[in-house]
Amino acid sequence: MKRIILTMFLIACFVLGYAQTRLLTGSVVDGDNIPLPGVSVIVKGTTTGTVTDIDGQFRLNVDNPNGKTLVFSS
């Protein structure tokens, strides 16, 4: 019985560790440091994305963000 409980606990830890997301935040500005609203921010190769707000700020939840590339377009 202890072995089954331990196995279930280890599986739960693995699944929780694998499925973590991270909140990425940032701002988009032009060469004069003026915020750019309405810029699309998308994780390359996915449909995950957002648009910058009026202050050029964005917030984006990304699954396992290591090695991912953000694509900016307007």
C-alpha cells in the first residue's frame, strides 16, 4: 500500500512539474522609447499570443517558455 501511495505521489509531482506555465511580461517601444500599443506578441509556431495595451505593455502565459521565441508584429 505504501508503494502505491509513493508511486502516485511521484507521478503527481512529475505532472505538476511538467505542466508549469510562466507569465512573461514586457513592453514594446520604438526607437525614441515611445510605447507602441496594438502590437501582436505571439509565441512562434503556436496560436498563443496577446496584444500590447495603450502603454505598450504585454502579459503572456507560456507553457515551458525555455527556448521559445516571441514574434512581434504590427
